[in-house]
Amino acid sequence: MYILIGIIVLVALYVIMIYNGLVKSRQMAEEAWSGIDVQLKRRADLIPNLIETVKGYAAHEKGTFEEVVKLRNQAQAVPAGDVAGRAQAEGLLGQALGKIMALAEAYPDLKANQNFSELQGSLETIESEIQMSRRYYNGAARDLNVRVESFPNNLIAGQFGFSKREYFEIENAADRAVPTVKF
């Protein structure tokens, strides 16, 4: 009788340990996604200042500015939990921002402008932080996915509604390409 109770207690403790590990992994993935979201928000907030600075030097590049604003708004409209959709929208926005940065090469006065230089430096810092946040999120998502799929965790994960997370990555090869700017 005591042996049976002991076995039941051990199994219950084991299930609790697995459940708590799954909760910890899920929370790490949610925290990591929050980090990406914060960096993307910082970049989105910087874009209007960057566009206003460049507009004065490259007024005839209106189409490029409108594209960046449109893509920024699209990226911000993606639902919070849609990792793949957000990755795609942010990839397109990053490519459009690259076009804006390339404009500096064609306008030496813009390149020498202190405000533009500061905004460009801020954007480079934010892009670097987005990369770090993305790596952290993908690592947290990988850890959660391993726990959710591993035996015997998968038995408990399924019962308590734990599921795999999508990775935050650029899927379109064109989004990885260096933007071309033609005048």
C-alpha cells in the first residue's frame, strides 16, 4: 500500500516538474518576443524622424518615403502573436530602410548632416539590437519546441495546451538582398 502511494507521489512530482519546465520555457519565449517587439517599436518610432531629415535633401524621392511609411504601418498592424507575418513585414521594412540609407551616398550634404548621422547611428544600433533579440527569441523558441516535442514532455505538453513556437526569420530570399537604388 505504501509503495503504491509512493509511486503515485513520485509520478505526480515528475509531472509537476515537467509542467513547471514547460511553463518556464514558454515564459522565456514570451519574454524574448517582447524584446523583439520593443526593438521593432524603437525602429518604427525612429523612421518618421529619419524620413523628415532626408526629405529636405531628396525631395524628389517621394515614392521611397511613401513606401517606407506604408511598410512601417503594415508592420505595426500585424497581430502581436503572428511571428511569421511580423518577420515578413519587418523584412520588407528593413529593405526599404536600406534604400533610404543608400540615398545618403547620392547626397553628400545629407551624408554630412549631423542629425542624419545621429539618426543613422541610432538605426544601426537598433538593427543590431533587433538581431540580438531575434537570436535570443529563436533560442528560447527552440528550447520550448524541444521540450514540447520530447518524450515524455510531449504527453504532458499536449494535455496542458503547450505548443511549438514559430521562429522569427526572414523567409523570402529577396528580403536578404542588398537594396538597389536608382536615380
